[in-house]
Amino acid sequence: MSPDLGAEVTRLREQVATLHGELVRYNLVAWTAGNVSARVPGADLMVIKPSGVSYDDLRPDNMIVCDLDGAVVEGDLSPSSDTAAHAYVYRAMPEVGGVVHTHSSYATAWAACGESIPCHLTAQADEFGGEIPVGPFALIGGDDIGKGIVATLSGHRSPAVLMRNHGVFTIGRDARAAVKAAVMCEDVARTAHLARTLGRPVPMAREDIDSLYDRYQNVYGQPGVPSATP
């Protein structure tokens, strides 16, 4: 591994370890469930958490470096049980630099119902550009989950998918953007659930959704400053 590549892997180990703390801070995970990964730019590698290790014990030095077939390249522990799914996403979607998986309560409740989240909120239009789709059921351990993620999100504006009977997967241009999408997905899912309990949420016009999405993606925030910070 070249010095430059080694420095980038070190940076991503630190970032991925820190971002797992964001999942805890926003109450998106319980016990050891959930994971964050980051693609290593310029190499067919990714950094992901070890399997079954407490969030309190996650450190940069125990993050696992894998190739994009899911094989361990650096690390003494077994990688996340979702490694094959993450690897498939990176192989199939070269624009993706980060993948996140959570079982956050409200969004996973929609996944348990096998139901997408309709777009009734300006915040959802901003971030997701429409509904948050539901993906197919797939067993954990192989790359079937990855295939379902890619099939559902390819050509879709949403960076989040609700995998049926499982939970949430999000993608982003980097790992931080994917974490933001997971945070916002749970926020939208909670509000959509509350709206359903109160009555019938009011539909939004497609042209309004499109306008809001364009403004948020291209105008909102400060020039040159990504809006992906949770």
C-alpha cells in the first residue's frame, strides 16, 4: 500500500469509527446492530466496522479494511455481517462513497409493513426528492441485500431504501452523507407515522416536490460547504 493510500485509509478508519457514534447519538441503533462503511477513493477498498463489537469499543484501529468482494485486507476481527451487501453496492454504483445500515424504529416499522413512505413533507422533498422506497426481502450474509438496494435505488432520487422486514440502508457521496440520510430518514418516518395517526396526510404536487428538491440540492446552504453534516 502506497504512503498516500495508507494515509487515506487511516483517515477513513478515523472517520468511520467516529460516524458510528453519530448512529448512537441519533438513536438509530441498538446494542451492536447497524454499520457504516466508506469507499477508499482511488482503490477497490472499503472501511467497515467489525461484527458484533460494542459501539463503546469501536476505535479507528479496529475498523476493517476489505476489498470490494468483501475479503479482509487489513484487520484482526471479522467484518460486519453486512459486508457483502456494502461491497455489492460499491461495485454496482461507482458514484457511492458511503453506505449505512440501521434498524431505526420508525423507518424499520415502515419496512416491516412493506410500505414506502409517501412524500407529504417539504423536508422529505428536500432530502429524498419524493417517496422513500421499499426494497425486497433478502437474507443477511450474502450479497442479495446489496442487489436489492441497487435495484431499488438505481435511477431513484432517494438515498434511502427500506428493505422489507429488515431495516434501512442509505447511500451517499461519502460516509457522512450516508449517515445524514439515515438520520433524516428516521426523522421523516417518525413524522409520517404521527401524521397517519392524526388523519390523512395531505398530498404534495409533483412539481412542488421537484422544485423543493432542486432548491435544496443546488441552492441551500453555503457555497462550497456540503450540507451532509448531521
